[in-house]
Amino acid sequence: MGRRLRGARSLRSPGDDGMKSTLTFKPGPTSIASVHQRIVNSMLRGDDDQAPERREDDILSRDYHPQALQVAIHTWRRRMIHEHESTAVFAAIVPQLMEAHATIDFKTTVLRCAMDELRHAALCEEVIEFLGGDPSVEVEVDLQPIPRHQDCSRRVAVLRNLLFASLTETISMGLLTEERERVEEPYIARVLRQLASDESLHARVGWNYLAALHEDLTDEERQAMRDYMPVALGVLEAELLHAMPLDPDNEPLPEIMADIFALGFSESRNGRALLYDSINEVVLPRLDAFGLNATDAWNVRKRVA
Ligand SMILES: [Fe+2]
Ligand SMILES: [Fe+2]
């Protein structure tokens, strides 16, 4: 997760080591912008007349408490950074799928997931503008590389990474489901509907890759997956808690909770409770069903600061 640093300036160009750059999801001035638009329109959006991209008449339907708007802007900005980073994760998984001789359906679907995440980041940018906020945010230029897992076969290495990505998506689905039940702003409801629909595919792809390989894994490979579970579950917990920070100085006032839900998100305390529900009720039983001993691994998970 990138760190927000407003107003930072440097003489070096974005792309230099250790630099920060401003995220933006507006298309550039060349004819490639129309190629981008065609991809969004035809491939990602399809013939969906409920497309979530912001229209001119999408304006807030009522007044909200200023703190609720402020927390909403902050939350959607954090989500925008995270969506952008997810693009890099899915894109980096593609060459690993190629190295592991995965079937083409997984390669195209994971590439699509990467494109979905870019679109999600652009949607978040529009939501921030809709809320009256400034979406510009400076993030670290350098992205976190995904693990190579050189202690196991190529297909187990990529299975670990793709399954991990899908576990985070599986948990996000639980949060999105609750947010969709409570949201009242019609435009934000359209955005959440799109996010939920795409994230459900992102969750499925890793589980399906596990299902595709499961029967064929050697004993050694299966053990390599079991060995990974305490690490994966510890990192998963740490990353998701990090994405839902508890800030006692910035606790939402009880009287603005209705506004917060109406604007389409949960506050961190509630999100954290849902995280543990999803892990216990969905993630661990499903991993156990594949013989990965996840419940045991959860109890001895590697705690990450
Ligand atoms: Fe996303
Ligand atoms: Fe996703």
C-alpha cells in the first residue's frame, strides 16, 4: 500500500529510484486514448447499460456530514492506490503462468484482471471527484515485486501467488457485499456493483487454478503448498489489517455512521470483524477441502508486523 505524501517535489523524473509520482487515471492526448476507451467499452464494459463510469448528471443526492465526506474521500483514495497496485500484481503473475505452462484461459483471464484493476482505480478517482475531493495522490514509484518462490516448482510458485491474490479478493467480496447492502447513493451503488462483479472473477481465478492443478500435484508439490499456508495466512491478515487502519484520533462520530454507510463503505472496525468472519467461514474451510491444512496453519500463522 503506497503512502500519501502531498506536495512533495523533486528535480528527478518519475521513474527514478526512490521517487514518488502522482497517480492519475485520465487518458493522455494521443489517439491511444481512443484505443483505451474501446477496450473499456467493448471488452470490460460489454453492453452493460448500468456502466459505472460517471455521467454528467451524477451528483450527490443529498447533504452529508462534512466528516463523513472527508472519511469517504480518504477511504476511496486509499482504495484507488490499492486497485492500482493490484494491476501490477496480476500483470506480474502472467509471465509466471507462462513459465509454468498454464493453459491459455488462465493467462487471458489474469491479464483481464489486471485491466479490471486499472479500470477500478479510474472509477475510484471519479468517485473522489464526485464527493468533492481531490484525487491526486503521490505514491512510491517503485512497486513491490511479487515473490519468485524458488523453493518449489514453477507451477506451485505461480499457484501460491495467484491463490494469494484470490484470497484477498475473496475477503474483499465479503466487505463489498455489506457495502452494497447499505449504500444509498445511486452512482456509488453502480460503482460498487461493478467492483463486486469483477472482484468475484478475481477471486474465482485463483480457486480455479488450485482446482485445475489439485489432482495433478505431486506429494512434494502438495507439501510445498501446505508449507506456504502459515506464511500466506499471516501476510494476508497483516495486509488486510493495514488496509483498514484504526485511528483513534479520527474515529467516525456515531451520528455520521448512517452517512458513511450511505456513501458506500464500512469503517475499519467493522471491516476488521468481517475480515475474520470471511477467513473463518470461507477461506479456511475451502483451503482445507483441498487438503491444505489451512485451519491448522492459521493457528500457527507467521505474524507479520
Ligand atoms: Fe479491484
Ligand atoms: Fe480485484
